[in-house]
Amino acid sequence: MKDVVILGMLAQIKEGEWWIEDPTGAIPINLNDAVFHKGIFTESALVLAEGTFVDGILQVTAFGFPPSEP
């Protein structure tokens, strides 16, 4: 896959490793090169992660919250 945007819950399934999970499963993420949008990101928060897959890990380039509803 090239560029993807994933909506899911931020989780720490293994200590020190961050994952995004939804009802279909969980994906490990790498946040080293991510640009974070404004906000406080806590475990179990719903987030949007944009990036590309490399060896089964989502290399996140942009990380933020989904748009709020009016």
C-alpha cells in the first residue's frame, strides 16, 4: 500500500510499542517521524494516522484527531 489514513484507537498492547486498533484488528505504528497536530494524545483516544506501511508497521507521517462534529 502507498499512502493510507487510518482511524482507530491508540493502544499500547506491548509495553513501549504503540498500536492503532479497531474492531477488525491492530496495527503496530512507528511515530518517530510523525508530525503531531495540536492536542493531548492519550491511550484509548480515537486518532487519525497517515503514513505508509513498511514491513507490516505503519510509518506515521501525520498524527491527529478526527474532525469534531458540529
